[in-house]
Amino acid sequence: MSFLVIVMLVASMGSSSPISLRSATFDARQGEPYLETRLLEQAGEWEGALEKFERIASSRSEFADYALLGAARAYREVGELDRARSALDELLSRFSESPAIPYARLELGRVLADSGLLRESATQIEQALGVQPSSVDKPEALYLLGSVYAEMGSEDKALRTFERLCKLAPRSDQALLGAEYLAGAGSTVGKLDAIRVFAARKRHETVIEICEQILEDESVGGRRAGVMLDLARAYAGADRPDDAIEMYATVTDQFPDTSSGAQALLESASLSERRGYGADALWMRQRVRNEYPGTSYAVQAQWDLARSYDRGGMAEEALAQYVKLGHDHPGSILADDALFRAGLMSYLSEDYARAAELFVEATNVAADRLVDDAPYWAGKAYLAWGKSHIAAHYLSRSAQVKPAAFCSYRAWAALRQLSAIGFRRAYRVRLGKEWFMILPARLSPGESTRNKALFSASPPTGLSEEAQRLATRANFLLRHKLPEADWDLDKLILAVSPANPSVRAQLFLYVEAFDRCVDTAERASANPDGRTEFADILPYLYPLAHVRQVQELVSDTEIDPLIIHAVMREESRLNGKLVSSAGAVGLMQIMPGTGRWIASRMDIEGYDEESLPDRDVNLTLGVWYLNYLWDEFDGVLVHVLAAYNAGPANVKKWLAAGTGSEDLDVFIETIPFEETRNYVKKVLGAYGNYIQLYK
């Protein structure tokens, strides 16, 4: 098989016919010359790109402003800095309202820096960073600005800029370069920011070196305890556990009765437990609980103690500690978790009366993230206890509190089985030996909203002609995966008042900026304005993205395409540029190593890891992997989703252990990894919502 990126790139060129955007039309032939020129630029064919950029810039093309910026980039690459500056000056004067302005100023900053005009360069970069909203690459801009200040000899400004960079984007490549500068400078504050960056990159030996330098300085003052904690963590990361334990002990001895002392004890206990010294860990946690009563550290120590008993199979001791934590520290998040965990342990031991009591207690005091789960489990425990009339009360509460959540769907299914409510039909999905029931009469939006969901919406009323032009151009750029789309969207968002987030969401759905649509709709649902029904915002929370690609990829599988949409939505919030802290990439959040493995299994020749963020590549690999897991786990969706997040080896181990494999809810709640547990529930909830909207 030839490398699929080439196929996708050719496909992205599209045909020369106009593409329709519902109420507006845009002649794709206007955009194709610009698209072709950008491809030349990306291939490094500067002379050919220059000629075409200049031709577009001198025309009445919709892309003249972006072509001028492209010409400036090309001139800089071939060393013609004066002509690059001239192109940028023309852009700034001729298109003063263009979305390209902040990017033009950033490019002008580069040109001026290359020309040795450092003060003028810094001014342009600062102006580029000051534009809001803007998709300017802030880590890149800040690193450039810091470098310019450093070259000017303005060390204070350089230090402040690199410190700002390290705080803003500690995992970025630019932050790593900034941290190198800070580590070599004399500022303790700068060195501390550098430590955060190096720690995030697991550069433990570098962290150790910097911390030891700082601790040699007697003037470090009140920051000493924090630096010592950073040093202990670095020792642990560098596989020097004895040094780490010793440093934690030093912090505890030198800073008793402080938060640093308590933190050192907790971290030392965790490290000791991992090394197999359970008695030492127990002593340290009890010490925190006794010496720091009433603090969050005491709560954490109690939780760690209970979890240690739980993992060690000491069920009675764990249950007692969970209940004690829940009663001693009411209202704290860990206390609510503890009551829920105690309820689950009682349910698993078939003490349904005790389980119901604990789940009800968790329901009455639960933090927001548990309001979905605790009432449902209270109802489930009452059902197992034979108290169906009480069960119906808690199941109804679960179904209504957050109607789009997974536990809500489970509650409605249980109510249906109780015959507490009547539904003539339900959409059923096999999740193992149980079924996931979607009841279509429950939260479906009105017909007009459903039509918006199915047909990518219509443009918001009242948009100016200029806003409609930007929307149309942004859609074209998005379809062809060009970053300029974000520039148009930044400008376009100003056309709609922040007081109307649902209208903004509709606008983003209209131009197919799906990630922005979801983000805006989530803000609207979190802060309701009293005018918008939740059912009406649902299509913007769960839009159908990249429908054609998904449909083609699942056509030869047994997977419902809506499962792909649910996974994509929960993995990346439909943001194809997302890179997680663990390194997962793109819409389907694929780890680079997994991507290489999938590519080898698919016999993709010449697979390039740099193509992983590409929408079509990412979807192709992600759907193939889900289908592989589908076959591996016999189409049991819960197991497939758990394996997608935690890996198939872990899921097979959990199934072999047998706990909860016969009960869907128990299987999910006993997944050892909290991230995987929450992930499975979120994807299943999203799947239910997609079925509600589109089946």
C-alpha cells in the first residue's frame, strides 16, 4: 500500500466546482490558487511559491491579504529581507482589518530581528502578542521575543519573558529552550520556572543540578522547602529512592508544622509503599493524620491509608477507613469519594442494605462530579435489596440531574425494567450480557433543532456581509487543513456578542469549526442564560464531525459510526491539533508508538510520524485500532473502550480476575485506573447523546 497521506492530500484539493455553504456560496476556484501555492511553500519550493503569492496578492482575490503574508515568508526564506518588509508594510496598510494582522506583525518581528533592528522587532512581537482573541503561537512568539531581548542585552526583560513562557506552556519545545536560558541566569525565580519545565520533560538529572545550585545560596529564604521537595522528586525520578527518602525526611525535620513538612511525609509514604515498605508508609500517613488534624493533608493521608488497605486486599480495614473519612471530613471531595467507595465495597460483598445507606449518604453530600453516580447506585442497591419503590425514587433523581450522562441512561433503563415509566420502543446497544438502552422520547430536541444537528446548522441571523465572507473563507480553509482558518475564526468571533454563546456555537457549527463549537456550547450549558433549553444546545455539544471520512472508514466494519463520533468527541473535543501531556496526538489521541504499530499492521509503506496529527491519517489509524479491539473483545463495547484507553493487556487482566465481568456497572466501577473508568462512562454517555440526536 502506498502511503495514505499522499492520497489524502490529493483528496483535500477538492474539485473546481463551487462548494455550497447553505445560504452562501463560495467559488472554490478563488481559493485553489492559494491552496496550490501553500503546498509549494510547504514543499520548500520558494521561487515558485513567491511568483504565485505575488500574483494572488496583486489581484482582487479573497486571499490577497494571506498571499502578501505568504510572499513575506518566502522572501525571508530566500534572504530578501527588504522585500519581505515591503510586503508586510503593504499588508499592514492595505488590509488593516485583516485577520492576518497579528501574524504579519510577528513575521515583521522576525524580519526586523534578522535585519539587526532588535528594538523595532521587539515592538512588533509585543503588538502581535497583544491582539485578542488570537491564535498566534504564543510559545513561539514569546521565545522569539525573549531571544530578541537577550540579544539586545536587556537581561531583565529576557528573564521575565522566558519565565512567562515557562509558566504558559511548560511542555512546549520553546519552553525547554527558554528554561535552558533561565537555568544559566542568576535569577532564583527563573531557575524555579526552569525546574518546572525540566521536571515536565523528566529531565531529572538537570533538575537535581539546578536544585543543588539553588540550595547552595543562603539567600534562597522561604523558597528553600519547595526546592528541597523538587529535589526529592527528582531523586525519585532518577531512580535514587534512598536519596529521595532522605531529602523528604530533611524537609520534615527542618520544616515541621508546615505544609511542606506534611507534603514531604505524604510523598515519602507513597514512595515507600511502591518500594514495598508498607509499614513505613503506614507510620508516615498516621503521623500526618495526627500532626496535621483538620487540614487537607490529613484528609489525603486518611484516603491514602484506606486505598492502601483496599489494594492490599484488607477489605474490612479499608471499609472502616473509608467510612471514617466520610464522616470525619464531610463536604470534602475525598470524603465523598470515600463514602461512594465504601458503598461499592458493601455492594460487592452483597450487603445491599449497608450499600444503599452509604450511597444515599454520598448522594446527599456529593460533590458535583458524583451527582450522576451516587443516586444511580443508591437505586441499584435498593433494587438488589428488594426495595423497588425506594429504588425508583433514586433512579428518577439520577435520570433527571444530568440527563446527558451515562448514569442517567442506565437509570432510565432500570426504570423501564421496573415499569415505573412506559416507553413503546428503545434503541438498544449490546454492552456484554446487558444492554445499553437509549429512550428516544426522553431528551430529544425539537424538530427544528434536530434538523440543525443533521444538516450542520444554518448561519446565525444578523451576520454582517463581512462576517459571512469570513465564515465562508474559514470553512474553505478548514476543509483544506490550513491554519489560516483559525485566524478567520478569531476575527469572526467578534461578530457575535459574548452574551450569546449559543449563537456563537451555531456559528462555529456552520463553518465546521467543531472543536470551537463544542467548547462554546459547554460554556453555554455550564452558565445557562435562562433563554436556551438544554435540548436545544445538545446538537452543539455533540456535533457530527467529519461525517464522510468516518462513514467511509467504518463501511467494512461492524462498528456503528456514532461510536467513532463519541470516541473522537471525548478523546479530543474534536480538536485535531491536541497533544496530551502523555504525548497522544490528534482527533483520536493516538500515541506515536501505537501509531507506528498500527501502520505496520496496516502495511502502510513510508509511514511518517509527523503525519499523525493529520485528520485523515489520525482517523484512519484510530478507526482501524478500534476495529482491531472490536474483534479482540468480541464486540463488547465497554471492553473495547476500556482497551482503547488503557490497552488490551490490562483489560484482559481485569477480565481474567473476574470482578464485575457479569455486571456492567460493577465492571466499570472496578476498573483500577480512574482515568479509564471516567473515560468509559464519558464515551458511553456521548454515544447515547449521539443516538438521541441522529438515529
